[in-house]
Amino acid sequence: MPPLDRPRNLVRFYFDATTLDFGVAVLGAVRVHPIHCASNTALCAFVLRHEQGHHELGSSEQAADCYGARNAPTEAVEAALAYFTMRPFSGDTSHGSGAARAAVIARCFAGRMSVTHAIRSSFYERGSWATKHSLAPEARCRRDASNEYRACVSDCRQSDDDTEDFRSCTSECRDDFDEELSACNSS
């Protein structure tokens, strides 16, 4: 799959019970199997970032694994490392063995952690991290839009018991989020 000419914020995430694997990147979307995700939510979070990596970087499985290791929550990376370390998978035409994938994930995650450590050291030794490394206006706009989206979805969870109402509510949140991101990108 070649890299997609779509900004990251246009990638949508779906549950799809027909997906044969844990997850798959398709044009403009990431589809994950709901049963697999329900059985291991931390691993699912890594898979989401891995598949998003395909949208950002193309078809390379190593690059997508590295993207997942650098962008998924720590708990999700640890779940992926455990999964690939214990999985007796020898690889196929596009995926490396479980051990090889675990090695890539561990290497990329270690790089992420050393950067995090350097940032924390800079913060504690020299003063405010935010003053020295303030976000660009566009990045701040995207961060704020993401926070508003999370809050909106959280409100949907608290207020709607009916599945259809919940879907409608979260769809409205996503539409608002898309509009805010478009405004961020155009300013």
C-alpha cells in the first residue's frame, strides 16, 4: 500500500467483525476487530497506532511498528511487546516474526523513552518546558480540538444509554472535531 495523500486527522477508526486480523489500514480508515479489541484493550491501542502508521508512512511493517511504539501509550507498547515476544509466529510475506517485531518495537520505544527523559531533564534543570518548547499555533489548535472531542465523547457516554443515541452523539462530536481540525489546518 503506498503512502496515502490524506492528513492524519482524516483517518477514521471503525470496528469491523469481518477483519481477519487484529486490524487493517484501508483507504482513509483503520478497521479493527471488535472481539480482539475487547479481549485486549491495551494491545488494541497499539494496533490502532500501528495501522495509523501505515497511513502516515506507507506499507512498511517495521515503520508502522516503530510508529506504534513511538505514539501509543506506554501500557499499549508493553502489551505489544508481551504479545509478540510470546507469540510463536515465524512471519509471512509482509510481517516479520514475533521476535523480530518485538525487537523493532523495543528499539523504537527505547528511543522514545530517551527523548522523554531528555525533555524531563531539561524541564527540571532549566525551568519550564512549556516556555522553551511551546507548541506551534497549529499544533496547539489540534491539541485543543482533540481535547474537546474527548470531552464530547465522554459526555455522550454519560448521558446516552441507547446505542443509537450514543452513535448519533459521537457522530456529532466527530463532525465538530473535523470542522475544528479543518479550521486549524487553514489558519
